[in-house]
Amino acid sequence: MSRPENTTVVREHVWWIGLPLIGAGLGWLLRSVAGWVASLEWAPFQGPFKLVAALPEPVATIGALALGAAAGLVLAVLWWAESLTVTVTDDGVELKRGDSAQDFRRSSVHAAFLDGGHLVLLGGGTRELAREKCDLDAAALAGAFTARGYAWLADGDPHREEFRRWVEGAPELSASADALFRARQRALEEKDGDDAAELRRELAKLGIVVREEKKRQYWRAADTGDRP
């Protein structure tokens, strides 16, 4: 089904679909050189190479192709699950990663920009609606947003100077916010991206915008832009 004309989609190149073929090729190569490597007394992993070289044909070649293709398929699935697809329409923006999607209405998205390898959507005031890790082409993203009439900030975050580094027990933060920061720091150290993202959303509910650089967290207070 074709997409409507008022839709622009930016996604990573789908070269990763060929990973199963690449894996199968590497499996075949492994089978081809197994006997030679097994004959080299100084070569590491002699056991596995001797085992592969001792397998009869065509079982060895078929097995190597199948295992290589399976490994490539696993990598392709993992790559797909981590890749970001951005869909920009006249009505809103969708950020999709694997099976998870976030939808934002046009009226809520005030601007978009790239910041340190992340795509950021700004809402009213100085709130951030989303901050997603992004390897997409900057020019393609800029074109997608501007083509639909959204503000694209080519110079990056207009509030970058407001961020300060998080330090445990900072007096400016409430006890609940500090606890969330501590939990998020653990998630960053353990490379638990899902937990770190969830804790970012919890901090956003407290009016705090957070970003990280090399596992160091930085924060600023957000102004919703609402006035009585």
C-alpha cells in the first residue's frame, strides 16, 4: 500500500537485509580454510577448526552455510530492532524502533534537531517530547521536517547552555528526582537502554530534561510554556 503524498519517511539503508547471505558466505569460507588452519600448529582455536575439517561432505558445507546464515539473520533482527524510522506527515511525527512506536501530533511538535547522535523533538516552552538515538542522515531528516513545514534547528539544541551535570545529592533536585537519576545511572552503566529511556520519561514528568555523554548525565529544568 502506497503512502499518502503528505508523508516523508527517513530510515536507515536496508543493506542489513543481506546479513544472512554475508553470514552464509563467511560460513562457507570457514569450511574452506578449516583444514589449512588446522594444519598450522601455531594457529589458535585448533580444536574447533580440526572438528570442522573432520566433518564429511556435504554435511560440513551445508552445516557451515546454515549456521552462517542463521547468525546473519540474528544480527539482521537485532539491527532492525535498534534502527530508527522517522515518519513525518502534515498531521504529526512517528518515531518507530522495532515494534515500538511513538506518535506526536503536529500541534505538539514545535521544533526538531540533532544533538550528539540523538534526534530531539521540542514541545511547548522548553520541554522535550522525545530524544532518540539516531544514525540517520542529517540532510534527509532536515528535508523531511522542513518539507512538511516543521521548524528544523540546524544549529542544534537552543538550550544546550542550560544543562548542568548531575551530581548525587544535588540540592536543586528533589529526593525523588535524585533517586531516578541514581537508577538511571545504573541503567547506563549496565547498558540497559530500555530502562534508561523509561527513567528519562519519569524525569520528564517531574519537569526535568536529561541527556547523557559517555554515561555522564546532564539535566535542566523544563518550562512547559503554559501561562495562567
